[in-house]
Amino acid sequence: VIVRRTKYRLAEKEKRAHILSGYLKALDALDAVIALIRKSADSEEARAGLMKLLGVDEIQANAILDMQLRRLAALERQKIIDEYNELMADIKELTAILKSPVKQREIIKSELHDVAEKYGDDRRTQIVAGDTDMSVEDLIPDQDVVVTITRGGYSKRTKADLYRAQKRGGKGVKGAALKQDDIVEHFFTASTHDWLLFLTNQGRVYRAKVHELPDAGRDARGQHVANLLAFKPDETIASVIAIKDYQSLPYLVIATRGGIVKKSALTEYDSNRTGGLIAISLKDGDEVVSASAITSTDELLLISKKGMSLRFTADDESLRPMGRSATGVIGMKFRKDDEL
């Protein structure tokens, strides 16, 4: 990068210096230049005359001709000389950089230091001893936890034994510290080694391990999922699914606000892509409202905002499997102003 950048800067400065050297030659014979231009029948004749008179090449001659005569006559000699001398000093320095690997390493060191000063912060990645037979997950106990995710996107995991069984009529315990107008939308138990699939309203699916969620107490808020997942602008969580692995259940079913339903193989979402995977192609104005991991013998129940419901079996005859990027099929039709 340093070499390519230096070569580019050197070429640009050499081009400018070449033009300025032509200007200086024109200034040294200014009266003759003006007279030649005025008596020339056309630009071709003037260009050839300048090249012969000043010993310049075609590029320099064109640069002189491109200037109006009154500007040429009013050029400040010292200003051009100063710019030319500055360019020659820069050219000398850039040439020295290209010839010296030591200078190149010094530039890299200096620029990395500047970047670290401007953008540096504490290490975010976890460093563990290298061992081909051991992963980070091997060091994490496989234990049951309670996963809490709010509508505002705050998530946490809490040890299950921090919740105790109460008798009928008990008033319960505080499960999360919520910001104003935020509510808990997803609350379930899972193992720290389970996968979490996050289905967003825009039809993408992201994944994370349960143990990657912040470990927090019952009355803590947790951290925003944006610290864990690279959501796109305006994406919100529509559904969260916990699975042991991608073979435990065969299918993922998705339902949209417009009544579209789609079933696809769960294994199609087994990917480490940080930017998420397309789970369904949505029509304009539609969005995902729910999703679930299922078997072909499960029954699906769709309920609309106005209380209408529809139940059907998730077998291949009623709902055939489709690819990840497919749109799906109509699962439920609505009356006016109704939606899933």
C-alpha cells in the first residue's frame, strides 16, 4: 500500500513539475512567446512554434496555449518558482521512500501509531491458548439458563436456579430492569451450548450461541443485541428460536404480516455469515411476524389481528419445503384491514 500510494503521488507531482518547467521557459522568453502566438494562424502552428522556440514537448506547449495571453503576461515568476522548488523537494523525498525499505517501514509504524491513537480501544476479542482439540465452548459449562430479550433489543442469560418455584397465588420476582416503554418479548429456558436463531422483521436470520449473551442477574437489563449481531438499519427482532443443533428439528417455518407462510430445511441456515442469511423474500410492505422450528407432523395455527384463525398440518402436502430466498405461499387470506 505504501509503495503504490507513493508511486501515485510521485507521478502526480512529476506531471505538475513538468508543466511548471514549461511555464518557466515561457516566462524566460515571454515577449517572443506572445508574439509567436499572435502571429500563428491556428493552434497547431502555435504549438509547433512553441516546441521549436522553447524546446518544450507537446504537453508543455498545450499547457502554455491553454492559458489566456493576459494571464501569461501577468504570471508571477516567484510564485511559479516557489511551487516548482517545493515539488522538486517532494519528488526527491518520494523517490527516496521508494528506494528505501527502511523509510517505508518507518511510515507504516508512524501511520499505525496515529491510527491507534485516534481509534484504539481495549481488546474486544477473547484470547485463548491454541489447541486443535479444544474450542472456547469446551471451557463453558453446559448449564440451563433463562434467556430474556426485550422489544428494545436488550438481551441476557440468567442462571435458572436464580428463579424459584412459588405456590399458587405468589406474586413472582423481578425478571429484568426495563427502560421506559420497553417490554419483555422473548423469555425461555435454554442450554448455554444451544444455538439462538434471530429472525428479523426484514426476513433475515442471524445466529449466536446462548453463552455469547451477557450473563446477568434477574434484575439486570443486559446488553443490546447490536453488540453481538450485525443487524441492518431498521431491523428488529421478530422471533427467537433456541435449538440444540441443526439436525434436532427438520424445518423452519416463517409467517409474515401479510399472511404468507414458508417452510424450509433448518440445515440451510447453518452458516457463520455475520451479516445474516436471507430467510424469506418479502413483498413490499410485508414483514416477518413469527417463526418456529417444526417437524412435518406439527400443526400450525395462524391467528389474525381481528381474531380469525386457521389451523393446518405442516406436512409436505399442505406446505411444501422451499429454498431460503423463496417468497412462500399464501397461508391465510384476510378481510379488510386485517393482518396476521
